[in-house]
Amino acid sequence: MDPTLHIQPAGYTLLVDADDTLWENNIYFERVVGEYCALLAAHGIGPDEARGRLLAIERVRTKTNGYGIDNFAASMAEACRQLLGGPAEHEVTTLGTLCHQIREQDLELLPGVAETLEELSQRHRVILMTKGDVGDQRHKIARSGLERFFHDVEIVREKNTATYLQTIVRHEVDADRGWMIGNSPRSDVLPALDAGLGVVYIPHPATWVLELDDLPTPRPERFIQIDRFDDLLRVF
């Protein structure tokens, strides 16, 4: 066991992220982005320009329209129209079909997730805390088969410091005995630490670029980084 880690006693509240923490998510969006880049390449638009325009649009739209498949499809449609200077109906229709297929994609749990949640839920209060479109997230939770391990489910529009503070109050979490677990520096690490929670960071190689940010220095008492979800059993 890593000497910097020590198992916490029973009775903690664990807030657990969903996408790219419990199951694969962004890889499916990246596949569609690859198709989007290929469609635009046929018009002489390079992948860097195509991706750059899409990210610029998403950075704005997520603030006003939230997250989820529908907003992702709308962002790509807007990017196509801007870059092609016209309706781009073939591209928009093709990408819309691919986005719809994301909803029907088999849900792939990350290694050790179900077994780890089952064990943790017997010793701690475990709350799923995810952001995004409510319908999309509910659909994934139902397909995952994991809901039975959670004492509650929180689906929020955005994960920022204010949201975490509201969640702490709503669920009567003692921040000193509360931890956030997730893969996103921007949504799971920084605002949770700012709200006074401990954080366990589990990096994922396909984390969405808009979720990346500089990380603070690890400190065993409140900010821990581990490699895999089942490493949580070495902490809790």
C-alpha cells in the first residue's frame, strides 16, 4: 500500500462522478468529432481548424445550454454552418444520426466499478453527483445497473463551488467527512476543494479538453490521486 494513503473509518459521505469515472463516455463523443472532422476535410478544412471552431462554440453554448448529446449535436451543426458558410444540411443530418447513436451505445463500466461501489456503499453514504442533461444522465444510470449502490442521486446543471456548497447543505454533509471522487480537474477537483470537501482524483486519458485544468499539489489529508476506481478501497 502507498504509505501516503490510509483507510478512512466508516461513515463518510462520498460524492461520486459518473461520466469517465464510472463508465466510458467521452470516447463516443470523440468518435463523432472524428467524423465531423472528416466531413469538413472533404471541403478543405483541416482538423485543427474544425476542432478549434467546435470547442469555441461549445465553450459558449455549455454556459447557456448546458451539456448533453443534444447540445453537442447543436454545437457541431453551428460549427459546420460557420465553417462552410451555408446550411450544410448533409453534414448536419449525418452528424445528428451519429449523435443519436451515442444514446444507444452499450454502456461500458470502467474496471472494478461495480464491485468497489458495492463494498463502499456498505461502509459509507455514497451519492452519485453528475452534471449534464437530466434525461441523458438518467438513461445512463438506469442502463448501468449501479443505482442500487447509491443512497441518492444528484444531477446538476454545472459543478462549481456554489453547487457543491448547496449539495453539502441539502444532504447535510460534514465537509470534513465528505469527499468528491472524479476524473475532471475543472468539475470534480477544484470546486470541490474550494467548497471544503476532500477530493480523490482518478485521471482518465479521454477526459474532455474543456474539463482539464491545472491541479493542486496532492496532500494525503484532502487531495489524493489514484490510478483506478478500485484503488478507492485502499482509501475508504
